[in-house]
Amino acid sequence: MSLCLYKSYRPSDFNGLIGQESVSKTLKAQIKNKTFSQAYLFYGRRGTGKTSSARILSKAVNCLSPIDGNPCNKCENCKKTASIDIIELDAASNNSVDEIRNINEKSRYLPNELRYKVFIIDEVHMLSNSAFNAFLKTLEEPPKHCIFILCTTEMHKVPATVRSRCQIYTFREISVSAIVEHLDNIVKEMGIVASDDALKLIAQNADGSMRDALSILDQFISSGEITEELVRDQLGVLNTSLIFHLTESIIVKDLSGVLQIYKESINLGCSVQVLVNDLILIFKDMMLYLSSKDINTVTNTTTYRDNIVNLCKNVKLDNIFYIIEILSDLQAKIQNDLQPKSRVEMVLVKLVSDAMDSKNYYELLNEIVSLRKELDEIKSTGKIVTIEKSIETICISNNPVDIDKSISITSGDIGMNTGKSDSSDKTSEANSSNNDSNIKNEEVTKTVTETPSEDNKQDEQNPITKNPSDNDSSPASKSQEENSNNVRAGNESCKDIEKKQSDTANDDETNEVAISQYDSSIEETEDNDFDVFNYFFGDEEEFEATEDPQIMDTQLEQSILKKISEDIVVASMLHECSAHYDLNTETMIIETSIPPVYYAFKEYLHTQQIFSKIGVKYSIKKIGE
């Protein structure tokens, strides 16, 4: 009976390690300089050469005549592959503290045949906590004649106290090209005909593991000739053209084509895991090409690259991001799903019907950014300043009714055209106050100029004799004196206006009432006793006309929606959502079945504090979770 390929072609020196050049170079230098450590930790995924390197290292440190850091494989020590001084332990099945105590006991004795006694512990992460604790002291101060080599696929399960006592070497995944080259050398040595596409398909399904690649190749050795069709049928891998047709049908939203190709794939024996993985790989290559505009970033055949270029003509990069995210989530869920085929079919239908029509997360974010830019342009044109000026002008009105009506209209306009933060609000208030003061002075000056005050009339009737020097004053002095008189008269007129407001509204601070009402509508409340009813409807007596909670719920819901819809972005997103107000929990509940809308809306509400500004609790949910 012949041995398996991965056993027959196990490397005998560091030069035979495939894809681990950095590890080989370092270990060879240590052997040449005789500076090797007494504890090593080899970490990497399966089939990357950890155990093989441990065995090569155990031979190299005991070799009588090493060649450039490699064991000669000819001396007496190299030929003793089953020496009692080289001890291998499978920690997966021997993980108790008694096994480690046995190793500690053996390490005390000198080697019988070789220079060093080497302990190779495979799958060391499987040891129990008590076994690790029993091993620490020996690993920290090992005998001079002992070398410990630990191998693991899960570094995070090895205690830090063990890792700190070892030299750690990481074994990386082996590239597809390196695996193909090694497989080609093997089939040529064995006299077997194998096509390049077949070897590349084997390498791709090996997933970076040389042992897996050799195990797959071992299945086709007896076939005489290894073709791509033979490998696909054996491994249950779809034909490349079929995968590309499925991808194209998803992009062009051909639902019948997608379902037909999916059914055909299942009938050919393709597993849903392989199908989803192949789709992710194709969309990943499309993403690389669209991002870099360089087809060389796609490592595959020329025909494959041409198909990628053709597919990228009809799709945007944002849509590819969204599709990869959905497929990756699907790949994780179908691992333990009782009906994986139904779930895959559901997601494919969703990608065709919804993904391309609905705006995805990235498109919504871009739209929000563009809307903000438009708002900044609107602000820069002066429209917002004009509105703020009108508020201050209304505040000095003599009619409180007009103030209330005008404030409600103007604040609504500002809500539709601003999305300012608190800092920007303060800046705009400062600017508006300066502009308002100018408006007051202009209006007062105009009033004084057109209608003289009583004091000025009295001065005209009783003229005062002036000094001669005053008559000889320069025009600049006269202008300065006129300005001071205007300001003095303006101050008196302002006092008259404030007095009239005090008499009309019976409140000494009527000028600040309207502004405070506007500010309170945009400031975030910190009061736990905030009354939503009073905020939106004023007095609670308006609700005494009905005791039906549903009517109250509907009234308040409509008022809140009207308030938040003053924001353009919120108003556009609400078209894709359903919203209702829960009177019991006093919470506005927003629901949507479109994931991109959910993520974008949630992010926007949080950053802009839409509901916090009006003191209303909210909850946004994604239907289907």
C-alpha cells in the first residue's frame, strides 16, 4: 500500500518548505551560528508546515554535519527518525496534567543517543489549565540538553505566560501560485498529465493549505489524466461560466435568470456554501478592479479577467460593497442553518428585487453629504440671515398675536433650512444680534428723521442761544453732532417702544419671549419632567375634550412627525419607514425593512440629535431581525 502524497512528499529540510521562506531563513541562521533557543512556538493554520518544521529542526540541532543550516540527512543522527530522544506528544488527546508531569520527569535525564532531547508538542492549545501551570517552570528554566517545540493553530488559547517563554514563528497561508508550482512538479515526477486549470482549481480549493492540496490531488492520481471538468465534478464546484452568468443576472436584475441558474447549480451537486463563496470571490475581484482600475490586481486567467472587466461596466462600486456585505452575512448564517438552500434563494431574490432599487447605505451617506453642502450654500447666500433678521424685527412688534404667528412660521423655515450644531447656532445668534441692532438703529434713525420727537419740537419753539464758535464749526463736527443726536433720540425711541410692549403684554421682558420660545424648540432638554404635551400643544386642557388614548396618540404622533419633518433629510427618509407614537412609553417608534435606510437613518438621527432637540424619546428598528 502506497503512502498518502502529503506523507510521501513531506519536506526533509528547510529548503523543501513551501511558502515559509522567512521562517526557514531564520532557523537556518540559528543552526549555522549555533544560537538556537530552548523553546519555540510555531503558529499557523493547518497544512502550512508547522510539524514538518519541528521535525526538521529536531534533526538539524542533532546533525553531525549540517549543510548551510539544513540537516545532511546522511549522518547517523539524521537517520534515527524514531529515536527515543525525540518525543512527540499530541496534546489534543493527551492534555491532562499527568502527561506534562511525565514530560517534566523525562526532561531531567540526559539524552541516550543524540546531542539534545527534543520534545514536540502538537496542538498545544488543547492542554488544560492545570497542565499549562505544571509546564511553566520547566519551560522557563529548561535543562541545557532539552529543546521544546510547541505547535498550535489557535494562538489566543495559549496562555501569555507560555508565549512569553518561547520564540514565536508565524506560518502564513501558502499562495495559490506556490501550491500550483509544487503540484506541477509532483505530477511531472509521477508521470501524470494534468492541465494548468485543474491544478489551479485544486490550489484554490486547498485554501492556503499544502496538505489539503496534496490530499485533493491524491484523489485523481489513478485517473491517468487530470482535467478541469473532472476536478469540478469531484469537488462539486460550478463551472466558471455558470458563476459569471449568475453574477451578471444579479447585476442586471434578471430574477428568472437568477432562479434558473441557482436551480441548475443545485442539480449539478454544488453545495450552497461553495456557491456563496464563489460569488463573494467574483464580487471581491470586481471591487478590486473598480477601486484600482488595474486588472493586474485580479490574479487569475486572462479569460477570467476579461469577464470581470465586462461585468464592471454595468455596476457601481457602492452596490458591490452592499452585495459583498449581504453575501458575507449569508455565508456566516448558513453554516448552522437547517434550511440553507431556502435562505440562499431568499437572499438572491432580495439582491435582485431590492438591492439595486433601494438606495444602499453608502449611497444614502453620499446623499446626506451632498444635502449638507447644499444647505451650506443656502446659508452662504444670506437667506438664513434674512430669516433671523425677520425674527428680531417681529420681536419688536407691538402686537403679541402677530409675534406668535410670525415666530411659528419663521422658526419652521429655519428648521427646514438649517441643520446647525449648537456651536453654529450660537454663532448665528451672535451675527443676527449684530444685524438686528443695525436694523433697530436704522429704523429708529428713520423715525427720528421723519417725525421729530416732542423734545425736538420744544427746542424749535424755545431756541437756545448758541456760542459763536458753534456756528463756525467744521462740517465734520456738525455731522458728528447730528449722529450723536440721532443715537440719543434713537435710545429714547427704543425706550418708548419697550414701554409700549410692556403695557401691551404686561411683561417687562416681552422682547425676549419670542426668541426664548424659538431657542427652546431647538435646545436639547435635560429636564426629566419634560412635558411633551405642553411642548407641542401648549396647555393640557386641549386634551380634556377627549379621553380616547388612540386619538391623543394620533394627535401627538402627527405633531412630532410634522416637527421632525422640517429637516429635509429626515423627511426624505421617512418615506421608506413607518412611524407611530407609543403613548404608554412616550416613545416614537420608527421601523423599516430596508437595511441601508436603517443604518443611515440611525446614524443621522444620532449625530444630528433630531429627537433630543425636541425632548422626545425614539427607537428605530429593522424589521425582520
